Amino acid sequence: MKKFILSIIWVIGCYFSAMSQDVSGAYDLETAVQIALENNLSLKRSELNQLSNEATLLQNKGSRYPSFQTGASSGYRWGRSINPVTNLFETQRIGNINLFANSNVSIFAGGRINSSINQAQADIEAGLYNIEATKNDITLNVINLFVNVVFNREQVNIAENQLKTTKDQLARTTRLVEAGSLPLSDQLDLQAQNATNELEVINAKNSLRIAKLNLAQAMQIPFTDEFEVIEPKFEINESLMATENPSQIYESALAIMPELKAAEKNIESAEYGVKAARGAFLPTLGIGANVFSNYVDRGIPGREPDAFTTQIENNLSQSVNLQLNIPIFSQLSNKASLQRARVQRQLAEVTEIEVKNQLRQDIESAYTSALAAQQSYSASVTRVKSLEESFRIAQQRFDLGAINSVDFQVAQANYFNAQADLLNAKYTYIFRVKVLDFYLGNPINLN
């Protein structure tokens, strides 16, 4: 899937940063996706959480190694206290310096250390898959919004062409009305139609602006009036629709979809959690070592205290101890921890089933939508060809005065509405098919 993502977003020689991006130029699809991936805060949060998972793994691995610490302390005592040199009670000020070091290592911990390491490793792998799934969601969302911008821009062109046609007919009709060849009602009808077409142009431009705004916000960049996209050159052909059926697409998706792999890793992590919880019922064995020495500034009465190094050498003590802990009764805490771990594993298994069901449903919906869009596109192509000829004939007849303005407006509206429907069917079909390509693991592009 990493190759899949890179094939979508990689643009040779182009690098973008969140703080220094040109928001006034035109963006192609690959650039838009790349910027969205770089700026998305949810993705950044997931990547930072992954660093936390790596720290947990590092800490768990460290449990295998001995601990070691050393230090020193110094102070004075007044009043009645034991002189560490004579072991007698004395009433005087005594100064001392203590040096110590100790180390502990676990020999057997009921398998909890290994289980915790394996669990942390599984969490990291699940996190990587979750990041990949997040990237896929961002990519699909940007592609959808990008297609929507292109679609709305075409809608503006259709609305402007319709307005131009109406204006031309209105100008001609006005001249004929002034010449007395046509009734005033024809002119008024076309004036009303012209006003309607102007409103449609305004609405289309507003829809285009909103589509651009949505895309810019998904890219996490400031929106300006100069924001534009580079329309891909894409032609629909008979081989566009996937030949696989939903079941075949689903089987392919099971092997590549990162959200499913993440769910599987979460089950693996939960299983290690159960093993770690079981380990709490087993004895633990550890070994520890200590080194201690001290210096006291008071010696035997009537005699100067020994030198610092001499006292340190003479007072040096070492110890090694083996510690065995056998859990007999833990106030049911170990049993409760094991029960929670088992529940967590069951929840992970339920989540995997949910992910599989959702994936299957998404593929079935995407396939059904793509099939419907294919049929709608084919029908729209035929409809536009027929209405285009019908409109051409109506325009000629209107110019000759064979039909009135109402009949002409009906033919015009039918033709331009068919064009809009065809445009909608085209881009819906393109996007739906590309979603199926995504589930098959194919690179998504609109070229």
C-alpha cells in the first residue's frame, strides 16, 4: 500500500512545506494530495502517537537488562547518636559521607517481559497501518473534492453558454419586435429567460467557489480567489469499469487494506496482553547487588580519624541477594486484570469483524454506484446527442419564425439540462470507478 500511496502523491522534483506553500497558483491532483497529507493535523497526531508507541517498546525492552544506580550523601548529626566508627553513643557533632551503588535484574517474571515487548511491537505495527489508512482516507477525500471542483467549473461553462445563447436570441427577437415582425410577448419571455440564466450562472459560480473552498480547507491552506486546479485530461472508455465483481474486489481488498491489517495487529496485541496478565499468577525471581561505604569525621576518642580513602576501603561492604516472590493472594487484582485483558481481546476481535463488514459494504456500495453511474452516463450521452440535434432544429425554426419563444426555451432548457446531467454522470462515474481501483490496489489518477 505504500507504493500505492506514493504512486498517487509523488511529484518528481516538487517539495512542499506547510509554512511555505504558494496558495495563488493552480494545483494538479498529485500536488493537492501531497499538500493535504503534509498539512493534515490528524495525520500528524497519529505520527506523534506512533513515537509514543516506540517509546513504550523501548521501555519494555529495557526491562530485560539490569538496572544500575549509584549515588552519595553527606551530612552532620548533633546530639546523642551512634558513632559509626566505635558503634558507641556519643553526644557530639558527627559528619559523614556515604557512597552506594546497587543493581537489580529480573531472571524470571512469568513471561510478562516478553509479552509486553511483543505487545508493544504489535501496537507499533498497528499504528503504522492506521497511519496508512488515514493517508488513504485523506487521499480519497481530496480526490473527491478535486473532482467536484472540476465538475462545478464545467457547470459554470454550461450555464454561461446557455446565457450566451439566450442573449443572442433576445437581441435578435428585440430587433424583430421593434420591426413589428414578432409580438412583444416573445421579447418578454426571452427577457425572463435571460434573467433566469443569469441567476443560474451566479449559482453555478457560487457552487464552484464553495467547491474550491472545500478543497483548499482539506489541503489546510488559506483560500484566495486565485485558487485554481489543473483539470486532468481524462477520457471515458469501455474498459474503465472494473471487470471484477464485488466478491473478487473484496478478496483483493482483504489482502491490502491497512485498516484490516491494523485490526489484525490489534488482536495480536490483545493476545499478548492476555499472556502478560496470566504471567502475574506465576512466581518471579530476581537478583540484586549492593555496594556501600562511608566516611566519618570522628574517630576513636583521643585519636584522629583515618583518612578518607582509608575509611572508604575499610568500611566497604557488598551484598548479593536472590529474591523469589510467589503470588498467593493478590486481593483478586490479578484475576480482574486477566478478565479485562480477555475482554480487550474479544473487543479487538469484534472490531476486526466490523472492519471486514464495513469494507465489504463499502465495496458493494461503490460497485453498485459505479454500475449505476456507468448506465446513467451511457444514457446521458445518447440523450445529449438527441437533444442537441433537437435544439439545433428548434433554433433554426425559431430564427425562421416557425415556432414561438416558449417552444424555443423548452428545447434550449432540455438541451442544456441534458448537458448538465451528462457532466454530473461523467464525473460521478469517474470517481466511483476510481474508488473501485483503490480497493483493488491500483494507483488512483485521473489522467
